[in-house]
Amino acid sequence: MMLAGTIWQRELVEFAQRRRALVIKLAFPLLIAIPLVLSRAPSIYAAMALTMLIAIVGALGAGAVLTRERQTGLTLRYRTLPVTPGRLLIERLSTNSAIDFVQLIPVLVLIALRRPSTFAWWPALLLSTAAVLLIGNLMGAIASTLSQSPGEVMLYVVIPLLPLLYLSGIFTPPSEPALLVVSRLLPFSYLHEALLGALGGQPNLLPWETLLGGLGFLVGAAGLTGRLGRRVFESD
Amino acid sequence: MRVDTASERSLLVATDLTRAYRGGKGVFNIRLRLAAGEVVGVMGPNGSGKTTLLRLLATAATPTSGQVSWFGSTNARDPSVRRRLGVMLDQAAHFDEMTGYQNAWFFAHQFGLSDELARERLDELFSWSGLSEARDQLVGQYSLGMRRRLNLVEALVHRPSILLLDEPTLALDYRAELDLIERLQLLSLTGTAVVLATNDVHLAERLCDSILFLHQGRIIREGHVPELLTEVAGSKEVQLQLNSPVGLEAIRALAAVEAANVDGDTVHIILARGANPAQVLAVLNGTADLVSNMRVRRPNLGDLFLKLTGVALPVAHR
């Protein structure tokens, strides 16, 4: 029997014990990615669909779990633990993001195998994926404070996510200079650029620019997570 | 963090503690002082604010106004404060996809226990709680009573200075309740202070040094148990089980009746010292088949609450 004494260990143990969920979590992104990556679909469409997939994977999982915990009373129990809410949220969301990342590794490997010549984009792709997963988890955590049920959390995640994805320029490239600036202020645009590059498309940024963007959002999301602990765990 | 000398003498001091919710619910201007080894019971009907008060004292909720000082500190987020609190909230919340032992191990470590100490204490507590055989079973498969017992294990494992228990006997069988009373009495002797929210009058009378009666979020009476019981000493509680509803006005109009209340098909009547239960039956004269059962007994804390408020405490569920 695996025993966990810390918050991050507990997340991993629970995940590992849920075998059925483990299989579904690994198979689901791969089933979406296989036709996109292996077919002759234009890379701009494949990058669009995969960006949406990665953003949704992060946000929905965290949102549903935290809403269920709020309903069952676990959030109240967390409040009585001798741990600050910021540290609690960082440990939980970073572990969840790492689990989500593992879930997406087969997809990333598939892209690398399909387009080995685009290896210059891989560091940017890894970092921007991690950043979008952490930000997605954070969005899900905030949405959980507004939701009464795990089903409702989907609504509160998708409502802000779709406009943000649009503003990131993943559906249509931004034509106006102002929209281009807005897209660069959103993490999804860097993931989209990295995916475009890795899939052999025509990105607007260079690999190192995308890498820096992804890194910046990853660091920023980690800082924001610590600050939002009280909002997530202490709101009634 | 603020430290004052008065707070240092008491383990816990609540001053004008208020938590207001929409619709007028909550708790208002609660004052409470808890010394080492003291056992305080909080009694009141559903919605009276017992759970809200326990959550405030357990750092699970923040007050609208007023404050709580734990061991001299008013910082509810101070990890050193929380490490000395043992909390059993009203909801038996656990990680359902993990076993009982995995759950308890996690909470034991969160409160700073080493592997060795956690193993030793959990072995003893699982045996005490009767959960040894179910320790490797997923909590999702536990009954409510088992989940509540696991809550008790988790609240006790780090040997806290203050225990805050919300309805600790809810869903426990009689044997488990006796074991709990014995354990809490021992802990009290060794200096652990206990606050328990309960409507179990037998638990309260056997265990508590003093009682707070909460009604509509406010303390309506507080005192030591023997002192409170003298207020109803000599009077009698009459329980009439009825076949059909009856108006209470005629019963309440009797000089000998101090309070009367209906709970389902049972009328609870508190008779004044020296009064004869036959007086009540005389009021129901001519409706002999109305009463299916009658019981007269010594009054308890629940009867005092009924006398004070006109509201009966709900029967404690077991």
C-alpha cells in the first residue's frame, strides 16, 4: 500500500490508484491527436485543435475535482490543516499540472516522431505546454469557487476560455496590430506558435521568442497560484 | 499576531464572536473561555449556529466581527495554532479513492507526526475505533458510522491540546459512544480541552463540565451542568405519544405546565415541581384513545432547553 504524507504525494498516490481513470486520461488525448498529427491536415488546424485540447485538459480536471471537494466538505478540512492556502494551492496545482503533462507526453512524442526535423521547437513546446497546463489548472481552481457541481464548472471554464483562445489568434491569425499585441499577452498564443513550428507550419515567432514567452507565463502562473490560495480555499 | 496575558491563561478565548450569513443565520456575540482539561458542550436545535461556532473555533471559517485567541495567538492561519487543534467537522469528508489508513496517515503527517509515531498511534487508534479490519478498504466503501470513526481517529492522532468535535456521536453505535466518552474523559484528565457540539443530552450530562445553549445564533444560557440541572430539578418530563394531533393551548394553560412542545407524534411537557401528570390527562378527558403511550421521567438538559425556549432539541441520532 502506497502511503502519502504530503499534499503532492497524496495527489500522485490517488492518481496512481485510479487505474481506469489513468487509462482514460492517457488514451483520450492520444485518440484526438493521432488523426490530427498523422493525417495530412494542415498544421494550422492541427495546432489549433491541440492548443484547445491542452488548455481544456488543464482547466476541466482541476475545476471538477475542486468543486467536488467543496461539495463533500474536504475544502473545509483543508482549511484546518497547518499549511498556508498559497502553499496548498501551489502543491496541488503543480502536481495536477505535472500529471496532465504526463498525460500529454504520448501526444508530444507523436509530434516529435512525425516531424523529427523540427527539434528546434521542442524546448519551446515543452515549456509552453507546461505554462498552459498550469494556467488552465488555475482557471479551473477559480471556476470551482463559482460552481455548485462538477458539471457547472465546465460552463465557468469554457465561457472565459473560448474568447481567450480567439484573442490568442489560434482560430484566425490576428490582422490588426492591436490584436497582435493582445495575443502576445496570452499564454495560448505561445503554445500555438510552438505547435505550429513543431508540426512544420509557418509560425510568426522564432523558437527562442516562443521559449521565452512560455517561460515567462510559467513563472507568472506559479507566482499567481501562490497568491490565489485564499481565494480558492477560503471563499464560501 | 497579538499575545495577551489573559489569553495565555486560557487555551481558547472567543470575544464577541460573530459570523453573519444572509437571511439572518449565523452566530452573534459569542463569548467563550476554555481552560485546559475543560469540556464544554454546545447545545441547540438544528440551525441554532452550533456548526458555525465550531467552524470558527476550528479556523475553518472567518468571523464577521469579534475574534478568537488560541493559545494567546489571534492568527487563525498560524500553523503552530492549527497543529494543536484536533477537529472533527460535521461532514465526514475524506479522500474516497484512498483507504482509511492512507487517509489517516496523510492527516497524521500533515500535523507533523513522523513515520514511526504515526504508525504506532494509528495502530492503537484503529484498534480502539474498531476500524482495524477495514483499514485497507477504500473510504468510498465505508458506512457513515465508519467514516465518523475515522474522523475521530484523525482528530486524535496528533494529541491536540484542544479538541473541537461536531456531533461526535452521530452515527455511532452505543458501544462506540461509551468508548468515546471514556476516551474523552481520559484526555480531559490529562489536560486536553474539549468543545463538542451535540444534542445528545446523555453525552453532555456525562462528559461536559459546562454547557452553552445556543438559540438563533445567540447564547441564551450557560453554566455548569449540575447548576443547570437544578433549574429543572424536581420537575418532571411527560411524553405523550398521540394517535392524532391535539391543540397545545389547553395544556399550556395549566399552571403546572412550564413548557410544552410537539415533536412528530409526541408531545413533550415539562411539569413544575410537585405537579401531578394526571392533571395533563384530565385536560384530555373524554379522548382516552388519543394517547397511545405515556412516559414520565426525570428532566434533563434537553428539558431545560425546552423550558427556556419552548423549542425541543432534536433527538440525537445513533
